[in-house]
Amino acid sequence: MLSAIQDRRSIRKYKNTPISPKTIALVLRAGYQAPSSKNRQPWRFVVCAGAAKAEMLSVMSAGLERESQHPLLPGSAQYLQGAVRTREIMAQAPVVILVANALSLPLDEPLTPEQRIYELCNAQSIGACMENMSLAALRMGLGSLWICDTYFALAELNAWLGGGRQLMAAMALGYPDENPPPRPRKEFDSLVEWRM
């Protein structure tokens, strides 16, 4: 398993090869098997391919345009062009999986300390789900890209998802058309404080 963790890469170029629904379901089942805080299993998956993916990308484009004029994330304006590039990667990938938090509270409401902790726990649970999906994809010969640039179009994508779900992340999925080297990591010893 450690080799899978070390070999996993964020893939930004995909072959134009379809992925079978059975294979996609295996990736989703790996996410579904992740641990979750108090076994709440907050994740909900929306698999986007074909016309549905094109519609979702159109909604994201509208959100990116709105963000350039009326930002939800003004402190992150320097990353908006990266989000435009990410949208292009999503368009190239055969499948994009949106992962929503079905238990999320509204973004614009103040939270009690307990509600904030629940939101943090659900976010951690969905992070474990995403990592499981990434590793399962690698095991099946697929590449993946864990995407958070969808936050620049959060209101638009949440409305498109419907059902009161809060988008947490997206994952581009496909057969890789690149083999990038590992990205640099911070010095391990500088990150660990031993208290024994």
C-alpha cells in the first residue's frame, strides 16, 4: 500500500478513452468505504460524463466569470486563472465526479462551536473518501486529479447539484496521458515534533 501512496500523481492530461460504469463504481465504492466521523458518511457522489459533464462545466464557467466580477473569494483572486486551467483539465477528462456533503450547513450562516466541529469532521471524512478514490483509481490503471478549484464557482455548482448539498471537491478521472514526476515535499523532519 505504501507504494501506491508514493506512486500516486495528480494527472492533468488524459487519453480520450471511455471508462466503464463498472470501473467508475469501483472507484466510488472505495470512497464509500472510507472512515467517517461518527459513521455519518456525509458524502454524496454525482458522476458527470457526456452531456451532463458539458452542462456542469458550463455552470462552472458561469461561476468563474461571476467570480472575476463579484468574488466570493477575493483573497484568492491570484488563483482564479488556475481555476480556469483546471476547468480545461476537467473538460479533457472522460469523467468528473463531484463529491458533496449532504450534511453541510449553509456557508453564509454563523456556526456554533459544535456545528463548526461537525463541519470539520465531515470535511475530514470526505478527505478520506477522496484519498481512497485516488488510490483505487491508481490501482485500476486510472489517473485522477483531486480538485478544489470548484470553490470559485461554489454557488453556481451547488445550485446545479440541488438538494441542499454542499460541494466539497471534484475528481477528474481517466486513463493518464502523462507520467509526471513526484512534486517536491517539505523536509519531513521539519514537520514532525516527537513527544514521547
